[in-house]
Amino acid sequence: MKLGTLVKPLLVAGLLVAGPVMAAPGAQQVLTASPIDEIVERYPAMMAEGIREGLKRNQQLPPMVAETIGYVVTNSFSAADIEQQIVKDLEQNLSGKQLEAVQSWYETPVAKKISGAEIAASDPAAWKQIRARAPELAEKYEGTDRANMFERFDRAARATESAVDTSIAVQLGLATAMAAFSNDSDNYEAVKQKIESQRGILRGVVEKQVYDSYLHTYEKMSAQEMGLYIDFLESSAGAAFSKTVTQSIQQAITDPIESIGNQMARFLTPEN
């Protein structure tokens, strides 16, 4: 038998064996390994609940209108669309090695423990418990390493930063509906200026909420486990993953807001 007839089959067999081992995981595979896909499934309900609660605090807004806006919001966001946006952006922004590093992290026991806690805390039903326990946990961890780690965690996870930007965008979009309800042509611009002028105050409120959630979510994590998590978030792969995911979610959430405002404007404005 000639040497060439041996080399080709062996080469092909070698590639077939080595291929699956060496191939980098796809963006969808990495997203599935992380808790993001399960958290994203709850985003429509989270957005609707958050907006509904905020609107109900407006004394000039009838409860029925607040409920209607909440209904429109629920039907304007698609978890599948948000996930598709994240996968697309991960494919564009992360290298194969970075995706592999992220996948490797989320397969560790520590990451799985943290992911479970994050998924549980993302349920809107957990919000009341987080708010109720906030004073107790703040006092418990005051001056501790856990409290001191928050600033580093928040910066690495981009939690407060992305939440403030998203909140501003959502409020500006919904101002369209409020302008229609008030029948005041100047109302939208006035609301826009007011919201932008209060960005600093909003950041303080959001940061407090993020801190409360941080203490509740990671309460059962050891300092070593949190250290490993923050190390991942600060790594090249972790930082790229976190930045891409937060930006993708923000885009997927804010893009439908203008449509929601227009729908509500048509609903609230009587036909001539």
C-alpha cells in the first residue's frame, strides 16, 4: 500500500477527532451556560412591573391608564428578540478565545452557585423581599469586606451605569404617552429636561437599589467566591462579555420604547 493512501484517511480521522475538542463554543452555547438567558426570559415581566409601579405613583394618572401602559409594555418586549440581540453582539464583539474563557468560568461550581442566586433574585416576586431586607442587610454588612467589595463589583458588572442609562431612556420614551394624556404640547420637552437634570439624583437612587440587591443576591457567597467572580468580571473575557450583554439588553429594551409611546399616544388621544 502506498504511503499516500494511508496518510489521507488518517489525516481525515485526526481532524474529525480533534475538531470538536479544539472548536471554540458558539455565542448561543456560552449564553446558555450563563444565567443571562434565564434572566432575559423574565425581562418583559420585569419591565412591565417596574413601569407599572412607577406610573401608579403619578397622582395625575388614572390607575386604569397605568395598567394599560403596563399591558402594552408586556406585549412590546420579546425575550427571544433580546436574546437574539445578545447572541449577535457576542459573535461580533468577542473572540473565540474569549467565548471559551467565559464558557469555562460558567462551568465552574462557583459560577453555577452564583448564577443560581442571580436567577432567583431576578424574579419580580423577589423584589419585595429585597426591599424589605435592605435595612437589615445594610446594617449587618456595614464596614465589612462585603460592603467594601461593592464598588469594585459595581464597576466591573456595570450594574448601576447600565441601569441609569436604561431608566433614562425608558422614562423619556414613556414621556410621549404622558404628553398625550396631559394634552400639553410642551409637556414632553419639560419632562425630558427634568429627567436629564435629575440624572445625578437618579444615579444615587439606582445605586442604592443595586447595592440592596447585591447584598441580598450574594448573601450566601463567601468572600473567596465573590473574589473569584469579580476577578472574572474584570478579566478581558469577563469584561467584554459583561459590557456586550449590558449594552445588548439596553438596546433591545430601549428600541421598542418609542413604539410604546406612540401606541399610548394614539390610545390616550381622543379621535377628532
